[in-house]
Amino acid sequence: MVPPAATAEAKTSQAQGLGAVGTSDAPATKDPARDTILTPRFYTTDFDAMAAMDLRPNEVELEAICEEFRKDYNRHHFVRNEEFDGAADQLDPKTRQVFVEFLEQSCTSEFSGFLLYKELSRRIKDKNPLLAECFAHMARDEARHAGFLNKSMSDFGLQLDLGFLTANKAYTFFKPKFIFYATYLSEKIGYWRYIAIYRHLEQHPESKIFPIFNFFENWCQDENRHGDFFDALMKAQPDTVRGLRARLWCRFFLLAVFATMYVRDVARKEFYEALGLDAREYDKLVIAKTNETSARVFPVVLNVDHPKFYIRLERLVSNNDALAATDASHAPGVVKVLRKLPYWAANGIEMAKLFLMAPIRSDAFQPAIR
């Protein structure tokens, strides 16, 4: 379960960066990161529509996945050991800073999933018990992940106030089918991100800066099972993966997820450098693998091998750097907005060009699976 946050009395005044912090035994509550287009979001949806969903078109597969959830393979996996003792003290200040940012972003993302799945399981349990049970099991997993990440933050004398986030974070409403697309991609991309880091560190143990990475192999299997659930759920709702509208929405969500990840990861490339990874090459691998996996359920996927795909993503990176520099300036607010307008417009144009690039039909991309 998610550990309780530190009390307000433990909160310390924080300067830039990590600033003044508590101790691992009495961690200070960390102020949540400022919301931007790149930070994890909290979602809500139409619970009545979810409750009314007919699962019969793919009920057998959904029941099989629910049985996998019931086995709870990682029940005893997230247990800290002596390797965590003093590990935080071994990191230099710069690495500590970027690693805590990684922990915070990851914890917020996992906790966001917990809140959505928990509320879904609660609101639909009387009308759609199989679906409710699946969401309850996934909420269990996400809470476990968030708690483990938050405990790791306490090694650095900080901890997120998850109760405060629950009450004060802005919630974005998505229709159920958009929840399916977004969470499917979030879970599958999470699998490829975690397993890529785990396999890299297997080959380069000298770059394992913190023992939490030892848990990534089993951890990512939770993400994979969650993604398989949404795969099966979309197949039970054929309109989400058939027809012109479905093809357009799948393209949109693939692009939105890939572009957001690429811009965010390049912006915090120092974290990946600390692990001995190149952020750009790492993201290219994760994008290729997630795109390939998505072809198992999405009717189309992106042509990520197109010579202009990453050229345009790099333009987004440059524009984002310019926007960040404008934010950091001392110009008045109105002046900042005026200076940002060209970069916002440029980003919109680049995203439109990326969206209009011809996709690949999944039945051609993966004929053996389809």
C-alpha cells in the first residue's frame, strides 16, 4: 500500500534543487513539481459508460487476464534489503538531483494510475464485476509501485504527500476509449522503458547508481500485464480499434506519447547519462519497441523509421528549450507570453506534420500476429 506522507511539521524550507531536506527516518514533504505539458497527469472518466460496457466479445481473454492478476506474482517482490542502506549517500549532488526528479515523476505517474483504477473499481463493482476486479488488482499494483518509489525518495530525506496530490492535483477528463488508448500506451511504454534500463545495467553494473533498478525486471511485468488487459478490453469494444476514427485516434495518441517522452527525456538527459545511457538512443529503442507492440491491437502505427520523424522531434526539443529559457528569464509575464508564441506555433506545426506522415497499417506491419 502507499505509505503515509510526512506530516506538515516535517516540512522544511527548500532552496533551489533539493535544498534543505529531512532525513531518511523523518523525511520532509516535497512540494509537488509545477504542472507542465510534460508532467504526469491525473485522469477521470465516464464511470457510467465504463460500467455499461459489454465484455462478451472478448470475455474469455479478460477472465484469463484477471486470473493472472489474482495470482499476484509480485506480492513479495517489493521488499527492500540492506543494499539500500547508505546508497543515497554515495551519489554526488548533481546525480542526486536528477535521480530524485526521476523518482518524483515516476511516483506521481504510478500514483495517478492507482487513483484512476481504484476509483473505477469502486464505481463499477456492482454493474460490471469482472471489469471492476481487474481494475482493483491493477490499483493494487500501482499503489505498490508508488509506495516503493516514495520510500526510495525518503532515502534522500524527501517524500511526496500523496494525500495532498489526491486532493489538489487537477484531473483531466477523458472518455473511456481515450483512457484505453492512453493507459495502454503508458503501460506498454513503461514495460519497454524498465526492461531496457534493466538489461543495460545487467551489462554495465558499474552504472547502477541505486538498488531500485534491481527490481525493474519483475516490476515491468506488472506494466506488461496491465497493457495486455487494455489490449483485451479494446478488443471487447471493437469500435475503439476499427474504422477511420479509431485509426486517427490511435495515430494521435501514439504521437502524443512518443513526442512527450522524447522531449521530456532529452530535457533530463543527465539522468540517463548517470546510468551510462544516451537519452536519445534509449528513447529511439523504446519508441520502436512500443510502436511494434502497439501493432498487436491498434489498426495503424507510426512510421518511426521515416527519415524526418526524429528531425521533427528534435525541433520540438529545440523549441522546448527556448520556452524553458523564456520561463527562466526575468521578463514580465506578458512579455514572456509574447516571446513564447512563435515557439508554441512552431511546435503545433511540427506536431501537425508528424501526425500527417503516412502511418503503417498494422496488418502489414505484423502479418504473422494479425
